Amino acid sequence: MAQRPFTVWFTGLSGAGKSTISRLVAAELEQRGLTVELLDGDAVRRHLSSELGFSKEDRDTNVERIGWVASRLVRAGAVVVVAAISPYRQARRVARELVEEHGAFVEVHVATSLEDCMSRDTKGLYARALAGDVQNFTGVSDPYEEPESPDLRIDTAGTAPEVSVALVLERLRSLELLPR
């Protein structure tokens, strides 16, 4: 079976587990012989969107850039795994439309609660946001618009990353993007 190009887009709050799960999913797909590119929100910010801030407009521009890059990679036949907070529904819709010109778009909402994300605050960002030192912080001083009907919803609280990966792979199989 030839590789079908597609994008798996992980969205959720900071600390929800997007990066962890996406890295493991990308590694598993590569191990199966697929050509995979991982677009992590932090890396994209650093390399493609460093001039952007965290206003709604800048966040939307960042998400659109990620969607455009994903669409080019999918057009070239790759599987793209994205991990980005991408807090606004409309911006995710634009990213989906860009990708779907060339392949499937699978939205995975890493639906871990704000409380659990705050308890994992390895970078101290939630503490700084609550103290007022970080403006426009998603979930604290800026909204996160949950996907209304994602292809998969995962709460990582109390769930081993390997279980989350298995759920993603099973969903990709059910969508006929991976062989059974």
C-alpha cells in the first residue's frame, strides 16, 4: 500500500501533552516506514514566526503558517504531525482547508484540564501568567476554543503516553490512513 499523505494536528492547552504524544506518534509512523515531518509549535515559533507576538491576530498568522507548511509537505507526499496550541477554531479551520487541498487532516484534541496542565507547569508559564507577568496566555488570560468535533479527543491525565499513542494510531487505521 502506498503511503497516503495526511496531517495529524494536535491541539490543546500548554502542558496538555501535545509535544510528547506527537513525538511518539511521529516516531512510530517513521518506524513503519512512512516519511514523516514533525512541526512542533515551539520550533515553528522559533524558526518561522519569531517576529509574532501572542495577540489573536499573531496566533492566527502562526497557525496559518503551520497549516501552509503542512499542506506543502502533504502535497509532496509526507505525513505531517503538528503539535500546536492553536487556540482558535477559525484558525484551525483555515489550517484544515489548506491541508485538505492535498490530503487528509486529522484533528486530535488533547483535552487535558487546565488544572492538570497547571500542575505540570515545567516551564513555570502558568505561574507567571497567573502573576500577570505573561500576557495573552491561553487558558488564563486568553481563551482556548475547544474543537467542537475533533477526530479524536484524549485526556492525558492519568493516561500513559503509550496509551494515547495507541488511540491515535487506532483512529488513523479507522480512517484508513494506516494499514490494519
